Amino acid sequence: MKILNVTSMSEFRGGDSQMYTIYKLLADKTDLKQYILCPDNAVLAAICKNDNAIFFTYKTNRFKLFSLILAIIKICKKESITVLHIHDSSSLTAALIALKFLNKSITLIFSRKRNNKIKDKFLNRYKYSHSRIHKIICVSKAVEAIFEKIVDKSRLITIYDAIDVEKFAQQTNQNLLHKEFNFAPETKIVGNIAALTSQKDIHTFIDTAKLIKLKTNTSDSIKFIVIGDGPLKEELLNYAITNDLEHDLFFTGYRNTADLLPEFNVFLLTSITEGLPLTIYEAFACKIPVVCTKAGGTPEVITNGETGFLADLKDTETLSNSVLKIINNIALQEKIKTNAFQLVNQNHNLSILQKNYYDFYKSLN
């Protein structure tokens, strides 16, 4: 079986990261041969080159869709590709066009990570329900749900993402944030790891931070950290200042999250849409209690009071109360840490992801 993974993303975000993780997990399977096709300016291209992965690129000029279509056709013919695995919506458009010029025996698979509602347009319905799509792989049941009125359920499958649990479990608190921002040793950190985009709703994170400060004594030392970058950075910086949080809330930009996550006392995720973010699994593995909104698939792994706490979207009152409940109750902290670690270790470790994808690919024969 020869599998061509296709992405049109230039940045290296969750979808490409997990695709490349699966590529590496299956690299030793002699009955599978994998390839990657990505833009010539993609971060993934540099990673593939450094790792000696088998990859191809296409030019990202003003004719980039046409370039991607031609690249798919050329590679599929030259390498006798049997499975075309598509990892984003733009690539799906290109693949469906390319397949008109390719062998009908090629199996098309589409992966979807986010649960953004699909706009009710003819072209969207046509694309996602296209007869050439054999399966749509979703990272949560919440992602499956967005296709229910468009795609026959038999073509939908959920394969949950996974992380290297042992790697994150071994991470220790190095007090890097305390040193960088000159926090007092007793300072508690409530943090988020997210791109600064509307999807992640950092405005609600800021609103929750303000409410937490109002609910705590002046002697209580709690600081707020957002790790990540994005187009809303300036707007969010100004919003934090407007809410008198310039001395309490800090944006670090992109960082190695594995180094900083263990320093959090609570991981606070305030997204409005999600598939099921890897950062939740990473927090579980680092034994950091999680408080988050009911965005996408988060309720599929978080049970209130057991593996974390949930709140409705933009519900700053519940979010702030949950954060303070964890910070002020050591026994509750330990209970959540233990339960969440057990869940991620049993259900979302890389060995499980490897088996699930290998079995899935073999089922296509």
C-alpha cells in the first residue's frame, strides 16, 4: 500500500503535526510506504528535509491550487499511489479535481480536526459528500457531528489523537516563567496554550482572569500566561490593558510548551470551537488540572470534578469558580490529576494511535 499525505498548510499546526506523528509511527511498517506533499514554503517541508522523510513540494504562487492539482496527479502516477490521504479542505478540492485524471482504484481519505460548522452551500455539500471520499476520519465525535446531515454515517470514523505520554510525564517544573517574569515563588499560574485567533477566544480567557482577580484576596498571588501567537495579538494586548491586567497577564509568543506546561497550576482553555486539542492530553500527561469550555470534543475526555471542569462557551463565572476551586482544594487537585493521567495513558498514547491507524489503513485493502 502506498499512501500520499497531502496538506496545503504553510504553518505547522495541530493537523500537520499529528499527520507527521502518524507518518513516523508507521515508518517501520514494511507493508506501507508513505509520502508527504506540502507547499514549498511550509514548515513541514523543512522538518521532512531534516528528518530525511519522503516528501514532495509544490509552488505556492498565485496558481497554487493548479500547482497542487498537477503535483497530486504527477506523484500518484509516478509512485503508483493507492491511498490519497487529504488533511485540509483546500487540498480536498485539489484532490477531487486531480482524481478525474487518475486511476479510479485510488482510495481517497479525508481527515478533519476541527468542528467548525460547515456552511450550507451547494459547493460544500458537493465536496464533502463526494462519492470518491471513502472515509472521513474525525478526531472526536463532535467533529463527526458536523457531517451528519451531509455525509452517510457509514463513511465517518473517529480516531482519537494521541501524544507521547511518557515524554510529557517526565517533564518537570523548571520555574522558567517565574524567572522570566520575576514572579514570587508562591505565585500560582493559570495558563493557556493557543493560537491568538478568534477560534481560541482569548478574550474570554482575559475576562475570566479579571473575574478571578476580583474574587481573590489582594494577598493571593495568581498570574495568567498565554503561550502562542497569531493575528489578534495586538488586539488582545490592548484588551488586557483595558481590563487592568497589564501586570497580571502575559503573552509569551511561541514557546516549547513541554518546558512550560509543568509550571501551570491550572490549564484554562476558553475556545469556542475545537476538534479535541492535543494540549488537553498534554496537560493530563503533565498532571496539570484542566478547566475548559464545552468546545467540540472536550466533553468526550473531561468529566466535571473527575478529569477536569467544563463550562459553557464564554461562561466566565463558571470558569473562574472552577479555577479557584482547584487552586484552593489540594485533595481535588490530586484526584483530577490522577484520573486525567490514567485516562490519557490508557486511551491516548502513541502506541494506541499507531495501532488504530495501521488497522485502519489495512482495512482499506
